Amino acid sequence: MSSIFSKIVAGEIPSYKIAEDENYYAFLDINPVAPGHTLVIPKHEVDYIFDLDEQEYSGLMSFAKRVAAAIKLSMPCVKVGVAVLGLEVPHAHVHLVPINKESDMNFFGKKLSLPANQMQEICQKISAQFK
């Protein structure tokens, strides 16, 4: 069965798409820990990030680096934190979170619920900076 992320890539479920190429897809997390929290995934569905072959893993991280640069230019933050947790969805993914302090990466606290217009605005700001 396809993961929710594969359904997003296929267009079966809507997303706030930040960037896409033939192999990777980046979109806003709908339950962010901070505004601009973005998920970066390979389009090829693999559960565990370290099961990706070397080329796909390197490509994912290279794509994530470009997305992080766009986030840094778009969101008020000191850095963009990166995390790989991967238990909640069986599809390898990288979390990119704009942070001003380490506690901004708290995945176990209350998640934000941002209105659709704010999510769209954030998406457009980050997408416009993606190179």
C-alpha cells in the first residue's frame, strides 16, 4: 500500500509544495513544529532512509540542502535544523525546521495549526527562493 507521502507525490492528496524535481519532493508539514517546517522526500518509496542506495541518499540530501537555503532566505531564523525521525510515516523523509534556538526542534510538544492562507503564504515565500 502506498504511503501518504506517495499519495501526495501522485497528486492524490493535496500539499503545500515547496519544490520538486524528477526524484524528490518538498512540501510543508501540515502539523509543523515551527512555521516553515518542511518535509523532503524521495519520490521512490523506501521506508528507512538508510535503505536508500548511495546515489538516492546523496541526491535527497543535496535537494534538502537547496530547500534549506530557500527556507533560510524566507523565514526569520538563525539556522535551519535538520532531523530524520521516520517512524510515523513509512516513507523516508527529512524534516527541515527554521530555528532560532535548539528547543524550536521539539517534535514532542504541541504542534502548530496554521490557517490555510498562512500556510499558502509561507509556501509561496519559500518556493520563490528555491534555486
